[in-house]
Amino acid sequence: MLEVRELVATYGPVKALDGVSLEVPAGKITAVIGANGAGKTTLLRTVSGLVQARSGSVLLEGADITKTPVEEMVRRGMAHVPEGRGVIAELTIEENLRLGGLWRKGADLEQEMEGVYEQFPSLDSRRKRTAHTLSGGERQMLVVGRALLAKPKLLLLDEPSLGLAPLVVSQIFHLIRDLVDRTGLAVLLVEQNAKSALAIADTGVVLNLGKVVATDDAKALAGDEQLRHAYLGF
Amino acid sequence: MTSSTPESSAGPDARSGVTAQDDAPSGGKTTTTPEVSASPAPEPKGPRITSTLLKHSLLMLLAFVGIAVLLETVSPFRGSQLAAMAYYVPVVAGLTVLTGLNGQISLGHGALMAVGAYVTALMLETESPLPYLVILVASVIATALVGVVVGAAASRLHGPYLAGATLALAVGLPGLALYFADTLGGEEGIRVSPPSAPAWVEDVAFFITGNTMSGTKYLGYLGWVLALFVLLLLSNLVRSRYGRLWRAVRDDEIAAELAGINLGRTRVLAFVVSAAAAGVGGSLLAIVTRLAGPTSFTIVLSIFLLVAIVIGGLGSLLGAVLGSALLVFLVPFVTNVGLDAGLSSSQAANIAPLSFGVVLIVVMLAAPQGVVGTIRLKYLTRQASRSPRAQGG
Amino acid sequence: MQQFVNLTLNGVILGAVYAAFALTLVLIFRATRIINFGQGAQAMFTTYIALTLIERGFSYWLAFLAALVSGFVIGAVVERVIVRPVETGPEINAVIVTLGVFVSFIALAAILFGNTVQSFPAPFALRGISVGEVNVAITPNDIYRLVAVLIAMVLLLTLFRFTSLGLQLRAAAFGQEVARLLGVRVSRMLTLGWAMAGLFGSLAGILIASGSLVFPNYMDGIVVFGFVAAVLGGLDSFIGAVVGGTVLGLVTTYVAGYVDASLVTLAALAILVTVLLLKPGGLFSSSVARKV
């Protein structure tokens, strides 16, 4: 589904991504993990186009999207849930959701929105209220629901567990796993919480200072004590 | 050793301390970090204040001599233009300090000039007016007091809010002249009879130049003596502790506050200083143009002042002088171009504001540091890129 | 009492026009976080375009339409060409640029259309109407102004609240980056915001001009009043702009009526300073803390 080849991204003189290569197959969760500042968020931002790559390429279903403007990505089937969740607090819950399906028409969208409400009842009861009243976990649900409304083929998730209680984290991760198994969605998951991420992922990619230091089956990585101590802190 | 391009290496500045230059704030902030330890500091000067004062005083003296030569030799028309420049320089310089150094934008300095002008006009109206210097001091004090009030309000506002508030002041203050039409002369304003040259000045002038001192020429001298004096004071303030405080507040409020700097007081001080300078300018305007009236202080004036400091480079006193020159000499030049091109006189009169508006836009888009500021910035970056090489990397 | 009623009515009508202008400032501020000091001058320019058409024999309404369309276009062009480069970066740059726009348009209008005061026709009668035996100081022209502004506001509100485009505009204004990720063409939304502001500004300009006098500086005061009204309402809020405009219309009319017309701007300044120092977010601000 997604192929990243030798991607280089810079902030001024600093190389945030130094030749990163990875693959995200359909129907699988690929977790990108590593310490703070390893370049994980930059990776997602470069893939979706918020940051321009210095060199290297990004291919979505074989098509080169390295230079495609970020606004096009949703139409191409890529949804990116950014760091900090990206809830627009001044808009209502319903309006936030509706933004997910901007390019889809009609009754179809309404039905699916209802589906999201069914899945997240706490959002349902407060549809018309502005989103700033939501808790962290509810916001995460909102933005995932919103991302899915675009019917993406690839979902980029940036640190969904940030600031959430373990129970909520587990809820959300299982939700994602379930989705992937049911629909064949491809997920690129960036996480600080390596343990939880590796538990639901298929493949793990470890980043350190902008370089990939390990790519392996998620279970294998979780079992590699040396690696865990060196790069993941557990 | 690879040669570093000036843009990429903003290495430690060779000169020590932050006082060395009036770095312009807007458009890519290139804050030259004062890493004194990294470069061999130049020989430590004595009490810095004294030597700076001396240097600047000499500069002003030289400038005065230059101006005197000009005033004696040019035509009366040019002489009056030079006199006009004299009343712009203090205001523009003060505004440069306020906006460039301290980051507060003000559209109200035209109104502040008006305060100075009206006080001067009123005091000169009396039967036996006080000596002009006394009147000037009174005008400056009055304007400074207004500056305290406005500055106190302004210190809490930033950017567009400050601009809007001072714009309202500029548009609204002339209304007072209309409301108190009896004392303040209403639409037409107050006629001003300028002070005439004292006997000793006439004698000295005749002795040195052999020319008689006309009334207008005397005003040119008077204006420039005062303008240069204001420049002297300001240039010293800029290099002093206060200049550093103002820059600190402009560049990073939070850091400044953490360092114990009182934001409000620092800002008000900058405002009052610039207001006092505007008071000088206003007083000079009253005696040079022989009028203090609302038509002299429209919003266009405030915008012209802004143009002067933008072109000059926000924060450069030299730029302020250049900007003033541009205001005075470019306006009639541009108007004449219009007249020659066949425009009516009222149309040609608008070429100047049109060009100034375009200049404001173009300069902000292309060279946000202003003309002088851009040149200075290039000079500094080239200096900075040289110094690491000088120390062998 | 009669005077009070008349002043109040006139204040409300004037307030409607100030509200329309304040709305333009809010539109732009929400889109790009900039205050367009040149808005009044742009509106004045389009009013002159309308006047030129009327002088050539076209109907008032055609000229009216032309003013709105040219306002839309000019707004879009100004954003794209002049303001876009300074939208990020220090705010002082944007302030200076919009002031440049302000001065340039006024000077250009003076050159192209002349400096003299001209009268602009009114589409409706200019004599006060009588209700029974009482002569109210409201003219049909005044009612036209009020109705025009109300219609425009309703249309604007409908656009923003109930259309997909409106949603995108708001998303672009409140969460630029997220909006881009969701496929909103933020850059186009910014231009559209300015274009709509231009249209609204032209509406305000031509309503003020209708039945009154025009000269290149005639909108200068409006910029100040519109700004104060917008700040009073909290620059983020449409309703705030409406309330702010009405308050300002009333205050300026009362001051002009009971005290003196020359002190009107100073009264507005007093309001401005009070609001900025006491409640900087305005009366209706939606954002939590406003840094003024």
C-alpha cells in the first residue's frame, strides 16, 4: 500500500529523517516506534505532505506522491490523524465529523456518520456541542471516526495514546486492530508507547535519530530485550 | 575549510555585547547571539558611555558644519526644504526608536506632533512671549505628559491593536481643535509668528559668512541644532542600558520578564521618549510653517512618518535621517513628475501618497528591514561569516 | 424625548452599516489573523467605480452590483498578491502592508476620480416618513440601508453555518493545518475570505454613500469605527460585530447629538481603550484568552 524509500527531511541544518525506508502493506498495522525526537512525527508529516521531503520518495499504491500537495491526500485515500489529535475546538462534534467526509456526497455520508455515533455513544449525546468540551479519549475517538469517514485505504496515526488513561488506550488500540482485520485498512502507527503499539501491530520499525535501526515482526521486536533497552526504554 | 555562504552561517558576532548594533526586528529575525567568549573581544573601551558620547558629539558637530555650509549656499527654496527636514528628523528618529527598537507601532505620532505644535503656537500668541527655548521645553513636557498617558495604554497592546488604537487617536485628536475652536483656532488653526534671530547669532553669522541672517535661514539653523541635539540624545540612549532593555522587551517578552525587566515601564519609557521627540518636531513644525492647524496633522502625516522609518530601516537612526530626507525632497520631485506628465495639480499632488503607499507594500514584501537595514544586515552577516575564519574555524 | 427617539433610530441605522464594516474586519481576521486597515479604502474605490457607471447612465442597481463584484475581486487580488507574503511572519509587517494599501487606494482614487466632493444618488426617498401625525427622522433610504445589511448578514450566516463551503472556511480559519489534512484547500479559503470581506466592505461603502457625499477620504472614519466595533464584539465573532456595530452607531449618534460632532472619534477611542484594557477579548469572544 505505502512504500517509503530513502526519505530525507530536514529542519534547517538538522536532518530529522535520514534515509528512512519502510513498507506498510494493506490489512496490516505497521508501528513506528522510538525515543522522543527520533523523527517519528516528521515521518508522518513528510508522508502526508505537510513537510516537504528533501530527497527520497513516497509511493501510495505504486503512485509517486512525494510532491503531491497535502490537500490532495484525502482524495487519494490517505487519512492522517496528527499529533495532538487535531480536533477543531471551535466547531461542534458533528461539524468536526462532517469535515471527514467533505468529498463524499449525500445520504451515504449521513448514514456513516450515524455509524460513528453508534460506535461512540458519548459523542452522540453531544453532537451539537462544541468540541472543546471533549475529554482526551473522546477527542481521539472523534478524530479516528472523522478519519474513517473519508473511507481511506491508508491511515496515519500520530501518537494516539498520548495523554490517555491505559484503559482508554487499550480500547482505542483494539478498535484499530479490529478495523484493520475487518476492512483491510493499512495503518501506519507512530507511538511513544512502544509496548502497547507492538502488542497490536504486525510489523515494528524502530527509528533513532532519523534512521531506521530495526525492522521486524512486531512480536520479535517485543521479545528482543537488548533492542528494547537500547531504543525503547523497557 | 569550506567557504560558508553568508546566509547559512550566522556565527558569533565579532563585536561583543548586544549594544553594538541596532538590529532590525522584522522579517526573519537574525538575532546575532552575543557569544562573547567565542571570539577575541576588541580592546575593552573605557567607560563606554563617555567615549560613545564623544564620538556622537563629534559626529553631530560635523553634521552641523555640513548643514551650515548648505544653508549658506543653497537657494532659499532648498533652504526651506532643509528647514522642513529639521522638523521631521526628531519625530522620525523617535519613532524609529519606538518601533524599531522597542517594537511598538504607532500611527498617532502625528497627533503627538500636533500637541507640541499647538502648545508652541499658544505660547507664542501672547503679548510678550517667553524665549523660544523655554517654550520648546514647555511643549516637549506637554507632549511627554500626553505620551505618558497614551504610552500607558499602548504598553498593554500589540501589533494591529496598537495600530488601530493609535490610528483612532490620529483621526480623533484633531477633533479637539474643532471643539475648542475659540482657543485652538478651529479649522484654520493658529497663526504662529516665529522667533527671530537674536542679535548675537546675527553677528556671529555675519562674521563667519559675510551674509545676513534671514528669518527663514535662522529657523533652518535653529531647527537643525535642535534636531541634531535630539539625534545625539537618542543615539546615546540607543547604546545605553535603556536601548538594551527596549530591544530585550521587543525580542522576547517572556525572557525579559523572567530576567526581571518591568515590561510596562520599559515600554512606557520608550513611548515617552518618542513622544518628547515628536514634541520637538511639532514645535519646530509650528514655527517653520508658521501654522498650527488640523490640516497639518492628518492621518496622511502619520503614514508618511511610517514610510520614513520603514524605508530607513526599522531601528536605524541613520535610516531615520534618510527617511526624513526622502519625505521632504521626494514629495515635490514626484509631484513635478506628475505635473510634467500632464496631470492636473490636484492629481499630481496625490502621486506622492500613492508612491509612498506602494513603497510601504514593496519594501515590506521585498526588504522588511528597510533599505538601510538590509544593507546593514548584509554587512553584518558578511562580518560574522568572516570572523570564524579569522580565528581559524 | 423626540430627539432621543430620532437619535436612537438613526443610531441603529448607522450601527447597521458599522456592523457590516465590522463584519468585513472579522471575516478577514478569522481567515488570516490580520486586520485589514485598507478595507475602507478598497470599499471607497469600488463606490467610485459605481459612481462612474451611474454617471455614464447605468442604473443604480447595476452600479450597486458592480461595486460588490469589484469589491470581491479586489479583495481576492489584494490577499493573493499583497498580503499572502506577509501572512506568516511578524504581525507588524502585515499592519504596514495594509496601511500601504490604505494610502495607495485613496491616492489612486483621487487621481482617477478626482478630489472633489460628489454626491451619490439614493435609490429611495430622502425625506423623513410620517407615522400618523408624527414625523420620524427615518427616511425610506435609511430603511433600505437597514434591510440591505440585514439581508447580507443573514446570507453570510447561512453560508457559514449551513453550507459545506462555510464549514471549510471555518475549518481553515480555526485549524489551518488540520483542515489541510482533511482536504480543505486552505489557501483558496483564505483568498475567498478576503474576497467576501471585500464584497461586504463594498456593500457598507455604497450604503454609506447612497444619498450622501463621497470623496476619497470619506471612509476613513468608518475604518476606525468598524475597528472599534469589531474589537468590542471580539474580533472572532459575527454576532459580536453586529452588537459592536450597533453600540457604536448609537454612541456616535448620541455624542454627535448631545455633545458635539467633532468629539465622535475620541468617544470611539475611549470605548476602544476601555475594552482593550478591561476585556480584551471583547464582549463575545469565543477564544479563551486574547493577546492584544
